[in-house]
Amino acid sequence: MNGAIEAPTIEYGQLMPMLLVFGAAVVGVLIEALAPRYLRKAIHVPVTLLSLAGAFALIILQAVRDGVPEQASAMGAIAVDGPALFIWGVILVLAFISMLLINDDDQFVAQAAAVPGSPEEEDAVAQGGAHTEVYPLALFAIGGMLLFSSANDLLIMFVALEVMSLPLYLLCGLARRRRLLSQEASVKYFLLGAFSSGFFLYGMALVYGFAGTVDLGGISSALASVGGQDSLLYIGVALLGVGLFFKIGAAPFQAWKPDVYQGAPTPITALMASGTLVAAFGAVLRVFWVALGNLDWDWRPVMWAVAILTMVVGAILAITQTDIKRMLAYSSIAHAGFLLIGVIATGDAEQNSGSLSGILFYLLTYGITTVGAFAVVTMVRDAGGEAGHLSRWAGLGKRSPLLAGIFAFFLLAFAGIPLTSGFFGKYAVFAPAVSGGALGLVVVGVISSAVAAFFYVRVIVLMFFSEPAADGPTVALPSVGTAAVVTIAAAATVVLGVFPQPVLDLADQAASALFIR
Amino acid sequence: MELYLPILVLAVLAGGFAVFSVAIAPFTGPKRWNRAKLDAYECGIDPTPQPVGGGRFPLKYMITAMLFIVFDIEIIFLYPWAVAFDQLGVFGLVEMVLFIATVLVAYAYVWRRKGLDWD
């Protein structure tokens, strides 16, 4: 009993980007506690943006000066490997530009506890109330995303899943307008998210029962050495899969996505649709490649079915949508399906790093375009807030050609038209998949891309070739932040579509050593 | 299977006790009518009349319960640390100080935002 307990070694240097974001979140809570109401936002904005920028700088410093670590950090709990550094960088870039959108005052509720439409709410609006807690909450969510994508241990992964999700559940309910819809989205997301976390946890327990460890590398080696416990393993893996597929919004676990994306404040939707998706794919890759890589013959058929279903459901249901945010949500589901093709296309080390590099590049291109598209959505408004209904967008190209043009460009990028980043994103995922023997999936992917292109083009036609409605929405003069987001996103979509090689090389380099165990 | 026999016996005993207690109460307990007995149990919200249109209702009990959980978790971590303090050394001390500081931040937030005021 008296054996000395060895102090664990923790590589603080490698974990610094994440610690910085979490630290800034804690500072944010302190600001909420101590700073006077009128100063809070003025302090939050620089703290938040600087911490995200600082974390990004630390990642570059780590990659350039110290190189990519060869061993998992913090006693094997967190793997700061090449893919993790790349994914961290992508998440931080997306979080930074989403944060510029979140800065826009007009998106968040004045008094969340007030009943929608009640006198209390009117009072709070009149007094200019605001929930500046949005900043620390978003930072906690972003920190959770960083941890989720780099967890090398199912237990840490679960903690990260909750740290990422709980603030998002709350943020979803804080939309300034259409309060009931927003609260409905929040409750739906919370209940379904908690339910899927339960699946993940139960799967983790069963896999632990099989392997005797929650360490991803340990599970991988247990696959070869443990015999006769297959049912534990298979049921456990299936349940883990349910939890992870829910987070990426793969069919048949996609039902929450349109409702939540529509109801949540649009800047939060942008953060969820980009950052959460990136982080969740990091976790999916780690679980299915690192822990279950040798089991790929068993999970691949199921993943095929899920990927096909996801692409088809996303592309076909998007056609019938009449709300722009719901349409983008279904588009996000379809894109999750395209990304799953990359997850399936495993093989030898070279094949794996090709697929991984494609996924990394796709995540970046899709994320940036998504934030840009939602930024445009925040700007098209009528009396009741954002003009979500597609019919309201008719003729927008005649009223404000520039904005409509940029939005059309984002839609073309989603569709994967050449000279946009989306084209190279799709190519980077589909090409390794063909060489990895997933030709059938790629065919489905290309067909659903074509179906998806139909409804993207339909919106473009609506914007440019329809007569504007008499009392159509106005395009709000963007705040500096919103204008910056649209500009950055449009620029990135062009640059990555015309001159993608440097970033492709970077993704190749990040993926070359694959995941460490 | 024998390994699980004590658990089974315990479950039967516990279930039997619960059924026995409920079944015996109407015969042995005094029957004194009291309006409070018909109210919902200790949830902090008056069940009737509901505020108009759903309205706002006080969350005092819930906030107290939430704070209890936060500090309860803190204590749960403090106990093993205190017991193994000598062996954990400086590393344990630093980590614990960090942990307590983080909880303190949450405490400061609740305090400043009047979460500890009852009325």
C-alpha cells in the first residue's frame, strides 16, 4: 500500500495550444464575474481572439521548431501528432473567423431566461441586455474540439465530447429572434446529444470489457491477442460508432442537424457546422483507424452503408428544403458522407496517408466555405430578422449583386465545381478512395454531388433570374467582423481552388506519418 | 453463478423491504390530513397556479443542488489527495491548486452574479 505514487509526466509544451484556449475560457468566466457590465464585451473580444491566434501561433511554433512529437503526450492520453496539429490549426482558423461573426451584437438574446414574447424580454431588450457569456462558452466548446480531435484514450475522448457539446447545447438556445425555434433546437440537440453520449459511453464500457484498456493503442493490440470475446467487441464498436456518427451527422443519425442548424443563432451554426464537424472527424479517424484499424474488414461494410445512406439522404432531402439554413444543414450531411468515403478507403500505409491527407484538405476547404456561407445568411434580413425562407432570396442578385455573387460562389464550391476549393477537396478525397478500392462509393459520391449541384444551382437561379419580391429582404450593412469573414472565406475559396498545392503539400506532410499510437 | 448469489439475495431483501414498508403503512400510520402532503415534493416550484403563459419560476433549489454537486466533486478529489499528500509531492500540490483555482473561478461567478442570494 505504501509504494510511492509516480508523478505523471505531462508535456505542457505540446499541449499548450489547448491549454491556452481553456485558460482563456476560464479568464472569460472571471471577466463575467468581476468586470462591470458595460466593459465586458470590450474585454472579451481581444482575450478571445488573441487566445485563438496565440494558440495557432503555438501550433506553428511546435511544428516548425520542435517537430511533430513521436510519442503520445500526457501518459498516452493525448496524441499531438501530425494530423492532430493540422486539425488543431484548421479548428482554430475556423473558430477565429466564426468568432468574428459571433461578435456581431445582433445575433444573441438579451435575456435568455425571459419567456419569449414576455414583458421581461421586452424590458431586457430595451435595456440593451446581452449575454456576454457567449465568449467563454464558445471558448470552452473550441477547447473541447481541440481535445476531442487529439484524444488518444476513449475516456479522454468522452470528456472532450462533453466539454465540446455542453456549451454548444446552451449556445443553440440563445438566438435573438425566433426564440421558440431556438429553444426548441437547444432542447432537441441536448436530448439527442445526451442520448448519443450514452451510446458512446456504453460502447466504451463494452470495448473496455473486451480489451481491458481504454487506450486506443492498447485496444489495437488487444484485437490480436484477446480471443473469444467477439460479441463484446462488435457490440461495443457499434455503439461507439453510433455516438461518433451522431456527432458528424451521418445518416441514420442525422435528424437533429436541420432542426438545430436552423434554430441556433447563425454564428453558432457556423461554428458547429465547421469546427464540430472537423473535430468529430478527427475522433472518428482515431477510433476507427488507430484503435480498430485491424478490424477494418468488419467495420467497412457497415461504414459503406452509412456513407451511402448519408450521401443519398443529404443530397435528396436537401432538394425539398425551403429554408436556406436547413438546406445548408442537409448539404452538411451530404458532405459528411463524402468525408466518410475517405475514412473507408484504408489499405497499406501509403494508401492511408493519401486518404488522410484528402480528408484533412477537405475539412479545411469545406469548413471555411461553410462559415462564409452562414456569414452571408446573417446579412440577408427582413423585419423579423434573418430572411430564412428561400422565396425571400428571389432576385437578390439584382438588389445586391456582390453579395449574391459571393454566395453563389460558395454554393458552387459546395457543389465541387472546378476553380473552387470544393473541387480539389472532393478530388483529394475521391482519388485515394478509387485507388483504395472504394470505386462504388466514389460513383455514389459523384452522383449525389450531381444531385446536390441541382439544388445549389436552383438557389443561384432563384437569386439571379427571378424577379425580386416587392417587400423583399434588405441586405444589412455588414459589421467589420462579418465583412471580414465573408472576405476571408471568399478569398480562401478562390485561392484553394486555383492554387491549392501549398496547402495540399501541408496536408500530405501532416498525414505522412499517420497517427501515433 | 454462485458468485452472484449474494447480489440476488440482497436484491430480494431490498425489494421485499420496500414492498413491505409501503404495504404496512396504511395499517400502522396515523392519518392526519394536511394540505402540504398533497403538494409536489420539494421541487421548489409551486405546482399551482402555473404562471400565466408559462412565465418564469424560481430555480433556487436547482442552483443550490448544482452548487452542491460542484463542491461535492471538489471534496471527492481533495480526500484522496490529502491521504496521499506525501507521496504525490509537488506535482500533486500544483495540480490541486490549479483545480481548486478553477473551481474558485466558478464560485466567484456564482457569487458575483448573486447565485448565492436566496431572495
